[in-house]
Amino acid sequence: METLWKKYRPVALYLVFGVLTTAVNLVAYHLLYHLARVPNVPANCAAWVLSVAVAYLTNKLWVFDSRSFAPAVALPELWKFVSCRLGTGLLDLAVMWVGVDLLRGPATPIKLASNVAVVVLNYVFSKLLIFRRRP
């Protein structure tokens, strides 16, 4: 059992914190778009900023065990993390703009579907490019 946990720990923790990050994103978007009546694109951008901050800290500390905040370690990680998240954030923004603003689809289900694709891509980027173990 311990061997299984050790083998799948990063994936399991990424899923847990991915759900947390997705919840932060969805709740922030919902509050801004539905309750505060902020337009779709600005609401989506603000939710993205908040969820990226949560994701960086949880991924760095608990998912990929990168505990160093020394500038030589943390700054390259942060730069790569934000760059990759910006890419998937633009994908999310495009999906939301097309789905909600152009096609007039329901915002919350479209946001949820978009987040599923984004979470998968973000894991791949984090694992392969950002927090990879150095030999």
C-alpha cells in the first residue's frame, strides 16, 4: 500500500488540489459574473488570477515537494508556472468567450467543462516543465 501511495502521491495530491483550485476558480467566477454582474471576460480573468495563486502554492509545496523559496529556485519555477498557466488561461478565456458571449451558452457548465481540460493540461506542464525533479 505504501508503495502505491508513493507511486501515485503526486497525481492524487494534484487531483485534490486541482479540485480545490477549480473550486476557487468557479466560485470566484460565479460571484463576479452572476452576483456582482461583472462581464464574462473580466470575471474570468479575475478568477484566473486568484486560482493561479492558489495553484502555485499548493503545487509547489504539496504536490511536487518543491520547498525552496530561494530566488534561484523559486523565480524560474514561478516564471514557468505563470507562463504555462497563461497559456491554459488563454484557452479557458477563448472557450468562455466563444461559449458564453458568442454562442450564448450557459456560463457555469461551460466554465466547468473548460476547467477539466485546463486541469489536465496544467498537470502535464507542471510535471514535465515546471517542478520536475532534477537529477
